[in-house]
Amino acid sequence: MVELLSRFFIKNRRDISDPVTRRKYGILSGAVGIFLNICLFIIKSVAGAVSGSISIVADAFNNLSDAGSSLITIFGFKLAGKKPDPEHPFGHGRVEYICGFAVSILILLMGVELLKTSVGKIRNPEPVESGAAVIVILVVAIIGKLYMFYYNRRLGKKLASAAMRATATDSLCDCISTAVVLIATIVGKFISFNIDAWCGLLVSLLILWAGYNAAKDTLSPLLGRPPEAELVEEIEKTVLASPSVLGIHDLVVHDYGPGRLMISLHAEVPGDGDLWALHDEMDMLERNLCKDIGCQAVIHMDPIASDDALVGTYRRELSRLAREIHEGISIHDFRMVAGPSHTNLIFDAVVPLDSGLEDGAVRRLLCEKVADHWGENHFCVITIDRPYV
């Protein structure tokens, strides 16, 4: 349905990198979600009223909350598509994450309400009547929710939208919960056990679990999660393709919403190279990153002594000593200042966040290993870095 409607309402529908196209897809998907969820709410409410089933009624109101979620999704896509302004120079893309989190809160609230209602029905059971019409309605609802899960997941991947992925998770959970209600309705015809209320309890737990996962997925980019490994590999591949770049470090990726990435990194270049030529090469790399990844990039040049055999030997040995402390520690920006009485080794050490090592401990251990390996007249000037990828 969404794909069919997109042919009529979205002119440039194949260019999803276009912010306008992306916004129209999100609004169209949300509108379809509102229509289908309201239809499901109406037919389930009728079925619940006829049968007296608390699980069906609860499932109906869950669909009503989903219509509200779709409304939030539309609101989020409209705001996220706004152009940057003086108050928000990086754009409004993170509104999508905020709206995805709002959807997850609605899911959690519905789960809590259903949990309370189901516990009440367990304590005070009521008879449930079901017929063929009720069963048919639930089967139709499952098919409808499966379709909504399919198109939301597909669009979520296509648009890289956290809000769409949260809505897809909600649709799948609804499909499972309605299937549980269907099973309870069928089984309840043959047993006297109060299965309806217990199935309502199970549905509430499924909804709470889906809400928790959706909240976690949408909060993570707001708090500042590391970039995907595939993105890091693509950045490294693009930059290291230049013969002038000997290595990269201090890569930082800021995510201000889909299509709004800010990238900065340090590129190691030969210290004896032509400054103007190297600067021109960095400019070209920044343009290549913008073209290949769709980001704004800033590359800082770090000159290294690539033709000094002694410095190269020291750097390799120092990297080996650092790995003896922790396998994940790496060394960059290495410089060596030799004097008549002592030698200074100046470098940055990148320490993994999960190493369990404090900055002071890493400095002390590195200084001890350097003194043991090269002598007491070798001193370290260390800057501790933590990785952002």
C-alpha cells in the first residue's frame, strides 16, 4: 500500500538521500499507520464488547496507542526535515530519535495499563464468549499487523530511521500479542480455566519488553553511540586510498540525525612532504568523504618522520610495549627528541574504554616499561586518548 501510494504522492521517490523525499515517505507511512490502526481499534473493540474478553479489548486500545505513535512519527519527520537555523546550525534531524523515544514511552505505558487490567481480571474472573466472527476479526488483525511490520521495517532500513524501526518493533509485538489473544480465544472455548486474563498478562509483558527495546534503540543515538563498524571501514578505506596518508587516528563521528554526519580525523603524512600538495590532498579526501558517505568532514594533518629508521624502530618497539599492558592500546603522534643527557619520547596512547585501566596507571606502566627497555635516561611525555569508534 505504501509503495503504491508513494507513486502518486512522492515525485522523486527513488532518491531517498533527498531530505524532502525522506520526509514525505515518513509522513505517508505514518498516515497509513494511523488509518490501519484506527480500523483495527474499531473492529477489535466490537469483538471485545461482543465476547467480553479483556485481552481483546486491551489489544484494541493497544492499536489506538499505535495510531498515536504514527501521529508522533509524522510530527517527527516534519520537524526533522526543517532546514538548519541560527539556533540549530546542525539541523533538526535528532527530532526523529526523540519521537522514536516518545513512541517507546507510549508502548511502555500501554503495557503497564494492560498489566494492571489483566491482574485485576485474574483476581476477579469474568466469563468470556467467543464465536467465529471474533476469531475471523483477530486473524484479519494479525495479517494487518504483519503488513505494518513489514513496511515499517523496510522503510526503517531504507531511510535509516530510528522512529520507523521503533514502530516496526511495536507492530511485530502487536502481531504476537494478537496471536496470543487468538489462541486464548480458541482454547477458552474448550476449558474452564481463566486463560483470557493470563494471556492478557502475557501480552502486557510482551508489550513492556518491546517498549524497553525500542527505548534503548532510540536513546542510544541521543546519548552518543559509536558509529557502525561498516561506516568506520568505509571512512578508513576512502582516506587510506590516498598514497600520502600513512595512517589515521582520532576518528570522531557526530550523528545529528539521518543524513547529518560530522566527521573529524587525524591523517598521518610524511613530515618531509610538500605542505601545499598535502593540504590539497586533504581537501580532496574531505570532498570524497562528503560524496561517498554524505557527511561534512575535517581532516587534520599529523606529520611523522617516515624516513627516519631510528624513529621507526622506537615507534614499533613502543607499540609492542604498549600491547604488553593491554592488547588494545595503540600509539600515534610519536616524536623523539634526543639530547646529550636524556631522550624524550612524546606520543599519544589510545586506551580502550573497556580496558579497566585509569589514565594515570597507563602512564606509569608505559614509563616503567620504557625505562626498563631503553634505560632510565628515556622519559615519556604521554597524552592519553580514548577511542570514539
